[in-house]
Amino acid sequence: MSKLYCRKQGLTLFPHFPNYVEVETIDLLIKDVHLEGQPTRVDVAIDEGHIVCIDQNLDVSAEQVIEGQGKFLSPGFVDAHTHLDKTYWSSDTQAHELHEAIAQYTAYCHQVTAEQFKESILERSAKVLDQALRAGTLIISSHVNLEHAQGLAGVEAMVEQKTRYQNRVDIHVTAMPNFFGSQEQIDRQFAWLEEACQKNYLQGIGGAPYHFENAAVLTRKLFDLASRYGLKIDLHVDERDDPNIDNLELIVDLTKEYGMGGRVICSHITALSAVDDSRAYKVMEGLHRENIHVITLPSCNLYLMGRKDKEPIRRGITRIKELSEQGVNLSYASDNIRDPFRPIGNANMLEEGLLTAQVSRMLSDQELHEVYRMGTFHPAQALGIKDYGVEIGSKADVILLEASHDVEALVNQAAVTHVVKNGKLLLTKECSTQFMDPC
């Protein structure tokens, strides 16, 4: 990385970065933008993929200049829970509840060859990745099913997609075993998980053990595997209407037992809204104490949950506001996009964020600011992203929005006008259909 010579101040900045050579020209200068926490507009200098200077009226030569014109410069969005293997897949009949959607996808997996399965995933997931990129998402974590009929084919497809998109969207891959079946089939699932770990395919170990009578055994085995390979454990947890949070409570205990604080993610936990306050707050205290991350998926759960209810019909979301108030690192994410689990969705984190704010009744400016962080800084922390943000030394994965601050961007559903990835301008609003190469 080269040094930035800032002629205006006559200072050489960033001596703490190694292997500097002093130059007077940087790669990219973004001028006249609002930043979170900055009282005045500033310029942001980028070189060798990192932010190297933030100041007013920077007088420095740059290979490329973006005129920010008072827009809001934000780190790219982080969509920390998706299912890219299922996206844009549809069944002949509409699924009316969670288990029906699961059955439809499993049936499909038995109807195609491994090669057809892989090609379908690559084609369909590319649609969503392109949508997400245009909407300012630069990091996506995807759960990928291990289906009895397909083995590692879905994971292999997503690993290939990760390579294809490496200069556009960072993809994190979490394998999600399907434990429906015989003991022999379950053992085969764990063998596939082990193989995927050995091949360094994964960033996370997933699953939904709460579905099964032997949930405690399955959950412990998943913790064993994640602990041995130094991976995150990223589970679907108690996604149901009934007041049963046994799996969540077990996960809190196992996180402490395995010393995995900071590397455990619990998604959904919709049943937390069904238990009484005493039990709910006790487990929320445990989540905070053990540094367990939570991801809420309101758009999908509002669609799938409460389907068997008569009046009153439950809303199907977790205790978003209470989790936030208890200091739990809480994120929102897209979950399923245009598949049997949710037939709509635009891979747009601002859209998901505004829905999250409404259903959780977090609509004050301070609460909306916190919701914005649930789609940026909080999921980055959950996924263990380093050098994330807009500050000196951060990786230059940033977006410009037609707003002056994060709350305005969320409320107004602000357009993304520029996307910068690895310090390079990837697309603008004007050339948003041509982002295979930098604009």
C-alpha cells in the first residue's frame, strides 16, 4: 500500500501501514460526503483498497474522483442470513407453512441430477446477487442445504459462485444439513459436513436441530464439529409459534461449555415471543452474557408463522426491541427471496430494514439509527468481518446513498448511487446494469 501525501496539510499519513512508498496520487477520492458521527461534510481518500484519509477539502491527486454532493457514505450492507440455493425456485403449488415449503424443496432435489442442481443454483443465485449489489449489499451469508439426494452439490455450487463474485460480493457459505430421515442418513449428513470442513468450503456450520426429538444430541454434535474446525455455528433456532425455547436455552449453555462466545449465531427464535417475560428475559440475559449473535427475519416469518392460528393470529416475529434493549448483537436479514418460503423479496436491505423497524415499533430517530446498524455493523460483527466501516484503515467497501444520514436513508428508501468494492468504483446509478467490470 502506498502512502498518501496530503498537500493541503503538508502531512504524510498512515505510517503505521507497512510497505509504504510515498506518492502524491491515490486511487480514488470521494468528495463532499456525510459520514455517521461527522458534524461536517468531508472527503474520503482511498488507496490500495483501504480508506487512507478523511478530512475536509482534501487537496490530493486521484486516479478517479466521485463528487459526493452531500450524499451519505456508508459501509456496504451485510445480509447475514439468506438461502441462495433456493432463491427464484418455485413449486407448482404454493406452500402454506414452513414444513410444506421444506417438503417441496426436498422433493425437487430428488427430481434433478447433481449437474442440473448446480447449474440451477448458479443461475438463480446470480439474479439475487446482482440485485443485492445494485441495492448496496457487499457481503452475503448463505445457508446451503445438504439434501440426501444431492449431498455436497449445493455447497460446491455456492463455493464456485463465491469465486465468481469475489470482486463484487463477498459470499459466506454455511452448510445446513437436512436431518429428516433415518439414522444412517443423519450419519451421512455429518460425514458430508466433515468433508466440507476438511475442504475449507465453509465459514459456518448450520442446521435446524430444533425440528427433531433428538435436538439436544444433534445440537451438541454440531457444536463439536464447529469447535474442532474453528468455524462459526449458525443455527435456525425455535422457529415456531409454540412457547418452546428449549433449543435456544441449550445453545446458551453449550456456548459457555465450548467457549464459543462470539462465534454463535441464532436465527429466527420466533418462539421467544410466545414464552412468558420471566423466561424470555432470562434467556436474553444469557445471550448477552455469552456474546451470542441473533438474526431476526421478519419478512419471511410474517409470511410463514401463525398459519394454523385462528383469531388472534400471532405475528411470527421474535422480541426484536427487547433483544436490542438487552444489548444483544441483533441483525436483520433477507432470509428467503422468491421461493416457496417467501414468494417475494428484492434483496434490498433498506426494504428489509424499514419493515423490521415497523414491526418492532422502533421508529424514533435513535431507534431507526439502531435498525440501520442492524443491517451494517451488527451483522459484520456477527460474521467476524475485519476492517469494516468508514474510518481510516477500513476496507474500502462503501456505498453512496441519496440521503444525508442513515435514518433518512432508511425512512426514504434512498437510492444507492455508487458502489465501491475493494477501493474500486464498481457501479453507479447510471451504469447499474454493467457492473461485471468497474464503471
